[in-house]
Amino acid sequence: MIYLDNAATTKISDGAIKAMEPYINEVYSNPSGVYAFSKMSKELIEETRKNIADFINAKPENIFFTSGGTESDNWALENSKNNGKHIITSKIEHHAILNKCQQLEKDKMKATYLNVDSQGVVNADDVERNIRNDTAIISIMFANNEIGTIEPVKEIGKIAKEHNIIFHTDAVQAFGHVSIDVEKMNLDMMSASSHKFHGPKGVGFLYVRNPEKMIPLIYGGGQERGKRSGTENVIGIAGMNGALQEVMSNFNDRVQKETNLRNYLINRVLSEIPYIKLNGSMARRLPGNANFTIAGVDGTSLVVLMDNDGICISSGSACSSGSDAPSHVISAIGVPEKFAYGTVRITLCSDNTKEEIDYTIHRLKENIKMLRSR
């Protein structure tokens, strides 16, 4: 099998598995206990918190563990109700943001959904133009999960700071793949998820610049310094820590390899397959992302044929699979509906090889030819 759907999830790394094993077999204590056995679990949690903080230039007390990106996004937006009545976001956000905004609109909040350009880039000036006296939060994703476009978060963060408005970014796709500095980028809150950088599923974190102002989303036993109740997912946190340590140990090499493979794939596809368009920005792009719209082809049918060849790609976001409507992201960048259904996403990681890409391109060409001949 050739796995090229790393934006949906990544294979859990050997380092993550190794880091989890002691907390499955030996250190099974509840970290809330006061005896030494519990302190072993607690120490692991605090070590992970510090490693995450160091990686993004934050402080450990700014990191709160969650079940993943969706919970982190919901928690960030839920807290906006305390600061005003208006949210600024974009039309290409993950559904964790869009659906939460719609729910908050039913709760008497207002949301402005910004347009993006043909490459999926939010205009920072548009953000500033839409700020109101009652704007509570600006939430713009760091990088798009479908087309890979990296947004101008530093510029938006500067604008938010000048207007004293909280800036949240969904960095689920970016964390572990793009350098992030919460201070230089003026980030007030940031969401991330372990399984997007070779850690286990079901665990992530929310970075919060001013945690004393956060109201809990989940109430109970007062874990996470009273901000996020529920016994901590020690095994998941251990795996996330193991995955993060691998990322930190060779970050630049991993990113460069992903970028080189991505460029090789994109250049060959665009030069060898006619009537095909790259979606998203080439200059501002996640290192492992390639997204194409192919004329005369149904994306889902192509995904099935590639699956028959043992190659895993997708026709859109894994979180919206099963929807009959074209991708909201592809529609937002102006792809006509008659072509939007011909979109596929190929997302790489540093474990992939040039030989895998060569075979994938070979099968793409054959399968596209077959579908166009029908």
C-alpha cells in the first residue's frame, strides 16, 4: 500500500509507540493521585507540556491538553462570548470552526465569513476592514487542510494586537510541518492535533496566551488547572510527546524532504497530464500538500480506482466525506461546480519515497485516461 492521505491522518511513528508502551503496561496510574506512582504519570504530562511550549516559543502554563483539534477549536470560540458579539473568520475554515460559528450565531452572536482569493489566501486588509467595536475574536486557520495554502497569520496577528482583539488560529495541519512562533506571530490561541504529526488519535492541545481568562468547556474534577476536566489521556499524551520529539530532532530535514517530493509530484503531474489545475498557492503551501482539479473526471471515481491500485488519496477533506456537495473550500476559490467534483488531494509525509510518487503518477495517468474515455 502507498499511503498519500497524510492530511487526513498520519501513521503513528515508532517513537510515539515506544513512548506510549510504558504507560500502557507499567505506569497506569491516575495523574491526580498524591503517591509516587501517580506522580510518574503527572511528570510525563508536564514534560510534554514543556516540550510543546518550547517548540512554539510559549510557556508550559499556556498549554492545555484536549481530545484534539475539534475540541480545541470549539473551546476557543466558545470563550469569545465573553469578549463581544462578533466573530471574524473565513469561508474556507475547517467545519469545526464553521459549524461552531453557526451555533454561536443561534446564540445571538454575529459572524463575518471572509472571502479568499483564487489561491485560498485571506487578505489581511479585509480582516481589518471588518473589525467592529464588538468584535470578540478573529479565527483564521494557519494552513488549509484541503488545498494547503498557508495564511498570513503574522500579519493578521499584528492587526488583532493593534485592535486588542483575540486572535485564534487552527494550526492542526501546520503544527509539526511549519515553523510556528506564537510570540512573533502574535497568536493568542492555537489549536493542534497529535495524529497530524505521527502521534496517536484522540489527543491534542490548545495554546492560550491568557489562560486565567478562559472559561472551561468541560466541567468536572478540575484537571488541567481547573480549565479542562476529565482524567488526562496519559497514553495519548505520551504518544504525542514521542512524536513531537521525533519532529523536533530533524524538523528541517523532514520539511525539506516533504517539500522536494511535493514539488516533484506537482511538476510531473502538471507537465504530463493535460487539463489539470493545481489548487492553492505554490509559494505559500504546506510542504506535503498537492490538490488538483482534473477536467472530465469524477474525483471519487478516481479515488476508488487508485485504491484498487493500492494507493490512498482523497477527493477532499476526510472530515466531510460522504457529502454530496462540492467542497466548500474548492467552491470558495472559484472553481466552477462542473469541475469542482473532479478534485483530488494527495498529501505526503517524509516517509514517502520518489519510487512511490513515480508509481502514483503512472497510475494517475492511466486511470484518468480510462475515466475520460467513458
